[in-house]
Amino acid sequence: MEGDIDRILLTSTQIHARVREVAAEIAETYRGDETELTIVPVLSGSIIFVADLIRELPVKMKIAMLQLSSYRGDTRGELRTLLDLVGDVSGRDVLVVDDILDSGQTIRHIKEDIETKNPRSLRTAVLLRKPDRAPADLHVDFVGFDIEDSFVVGYGLDYDDHYRNYPHIGVLKPDLTN
């Protein structure tokens, strides 16, 4: 795997430190006994981020999962729902957790869908955001890192379902994505 990485953008140490900081921001937002928090991880890319994040959250919570896909390899295609939202979010504070915000298509779709289910509140968290690609009108409440517009893998992010277990976030060598 290491030989397929052009360069490391974020080390596992940097990622874990920032995940703790984001968890503290989220905990502050949702503090209080009246909170009925439901975490909605967007599978499969957010799985490692959400696992680390929830271990740092001192908040009572439930988890409701969903899975969408728009990539095949490095090619963006039509957004498809692979697993509909599993879990009730009505009247609850909902936090959608995704791996990366680039075009905004996934987050926008999920927010529109969850809003029809009458949550008490709806917020979003992403590990990575590409400011050069993210729509200016799409607000994300919690952001781990702003990164350059490169194809990245590791820490849950993949290329053709590989590299999710790479502990850092790295840029894949260009000849591997062509």
C-alpha cells in the first residue's frame, strides 16, 4: 500500500488529535440532559472517522446508518442509495458524519432526506473539506481539515474499495487512478 501513495497529507497522529478537538466541539454543542442525539454515519467512507469520533464523545447517543455511493474508482457517477436510513430520527438531534465534502452532492441529498423525517435539529460533520470544490452555499457545522483538491485515500477513504485501512490520509499516485 505504502508504495501506491504519492505523499502523505495528514499523519495518523494529526488526524487523531483533530478528531479529539472536533469531538470536544460537538460535545459542547450537544451538552445537556435534554439532548436526544442520533449519529448518522455515511457508510462506508466515514466508518473509521465515526468510530474514533464517538469514542471521544461523552454524550448519550444512538446510531442510525445509511450508505450512499457516487464513485466507481475515481469516477464520480450518479448518487445511489445502497442502504436507506436505518433508525428513527424524528424529534431527535441528528448529526450526519461523512468522510469528505467536495461537490456537496452527498451531504445535500442526505440533509434533504433527513429533514423530511422531522428531526429536532440537523447538523453535519466531515473529516475533510475541499474548499476549492465545496459549494459556498452548503454549510457544514464541524470540519476536521480543509485540504487541497487531490484524490485522497486512507483513514476510511478509498479508491475502488481499497486503502480504507491506510492509517494516514495520502494522495494516491496519479498513474493508479488513470
